[in-house]
Amino acid sequence: MILHLPVTELDQAFWKIVADIQKIEFAEEIENLRKRQQVKTYIQKLTPFLQEMDINGVTVSVLRVGGRLSKAPIPFDAKFPALLPKDHRFTTLFIDYLHRKHLHAGPKVLIGRRGIPQRIYCDNATNFVGAQAKLKDLHQNFFNKAAIDDLTSYSTKTGFEFCFIPPRAPHFGGLWEAAVKSMKSILLKNLSSAHLTFEELQTVVIEVEAILNSRPLTPLSSDPNDGEALTPAHLLIGTSLLSMPDKYIDVNTASTLTQWQRVTHLKQRFWELWARDYILSLQQRSKWLKPEANIEIGQMVIIHEANLPPQHWSLGRIIDITPGSDGKVRVVDIKTTKGIVRRAVHKIAPLPTSD
């Protein structure tokens, strides 16, 4: 029987081992740092500091190396690595593990392009059902017990989880499946009678992809002064997507337009309908998850504004609230990049948070 421990438990165990080793090997240095006293010269050069880490409810104190990398766009553990004794058995084993891991990574397409994720949500590949025989074989081979054991073992070692939703149950996908469903419906409705060439269709689909990847998912930080939201584009290219400005094309039919105008019109029409649906889905999700929840100061919201160009979302932070006689918030003041605006609550949609 193969026992696969959850990534969270492995992470907790790893940092507990590191902290215990440091308590023994660097006991004097840790004590001096706690008392704000000088440490040994060879340690002082590393600008050491103590970090109190909360690992799934367990607090450990980790001795880390400081330095000038605080603003570097790299993970925290790379900026401030934990300090380990060079001759310790654990250090030797961990370095050996890292060498084996990266020298035998294998051709992982997703990881090769996007890096190691912490968690992957998968729809069980039901779209393979009824496809060509080769894809059927791939589906069967990928989801047999041996393959799942291998996949689970690999994900455990690399530090991410595969979380499968039930087959033929897209509603378990929540917001991402709702966004996909809305996109398919609107795209089909707008393109079914457009009679596009392959190049035109390809351009429209790419523009739609950019719109989907521009959508705000959650606040980028908990800082109340930070007005930027995390988008799928941040996960793909590290920053938000920019779009070229286009003149708005206000027509009832696309038959008299030039090729470029027709593509632009279809993109703008998709944006108008899909952005409205996305904001509505956020509003419904907020009510469904927390029916008694009120809008709170500091929350990041999307403001429903008409006539915004594609990929432009009106975001802001709640700075003041006006409740009604029933105690429910009816009107809010929002700090945006263009100043403070006042809106009724039905014109805003709170972004989901980890809470």
C-alpha cells in the first residue's frame, strides 16, 4: 500500500525539522537575536533575522538570511532562505533530493511553460468522451489507478495537489465553469451568423481569450491602498494584459463593415455581454455564500460601468458605507484610480477572497 501524505502535512513537517535543527545548531545566535544582541561575525554578515511562521496552525520560528532582495520578483523562500548547517545530515539529504528532483523532472508541458503550481483543478477530461480513439486511449491510460498513483506521487514530491471535481458535474467548478459557460453561450450567439473567414475567427477568439484573461479574480494584496486585482494574465505572463484602443463601432448589423471593423465589433459586443454576466455571477456568488454578509470597508469591488472599452475593469476599495433602516448597506463610497465615487450596492460586485 502506497501512503500519500497531503502537501500541507509535508510542508508542516519540513519546516518543523528545519526549526528543530536550527534550535540545536544555532541556539546561541537565535537567543542573541531574540535579545537584540550582536551575533557571531560569520552569521552577522548574512543579516540574519527570525521569522515566526504559521504552518497550518502550527507556529515555528525560522532563522533566515536577510539581504537586498526584498523587492525582487521571486518567492519569499528564495529572497530569504532558511539557514542550515552545511555539514548536517539533513542538509546533505535535502541537497541530494533537490538534485534528483531537477535532474529527472521529465517533459512536463504545463510545468515547463508555467512553473510548478500549488494546486490544479481538473474537470476529469469529460471532453475526451466521444473523441477519436487516440484521445480515448489517452483518457483511459491517464485515469487508471496506476497512473493516478504515479500522478499523486509526483504532485506530492513537487508540492502541488490535483483536485478532481466529480465527472459530468461542471457546477462544482464554481466561478471558472460559470465563466466558461457564459463565454460559450455568448460566443456562439454572436458568431453563428457572422460568416467569418478562418483568419477572422482566429482573431476574434484570441481577442476573447484576452478578455477572459483580464478578468479580476481576487485582490492582489490585503493592503487597503492597493487597488490592483489578480487576473489570469498575472499567472500566465506575470502582469495584467494591455489592449490597443479601438474606436467604438455602434451598429445593429455587421454586414456592411470592413473586415477589421467587423472583428472589432464582435469583440466589443462580446465584452459588453460577458463583462455584465461576470459581474452578475460575482454578485450572485456573494449572496449565495454569505446571505447575511454586509459590504465592509476595505473590500475590493468591481464597479458596473457602461461603455468601458474591452479589458478595462473599474475597480476600487470601499472607504465608507451607508446602511439602510434594516442595517443592510445600501450605498458605498469607493476609492478608485480616478477619485472617490458613490454607488448603490447593486452596481458593485465584491471580489472573492481566501476568507
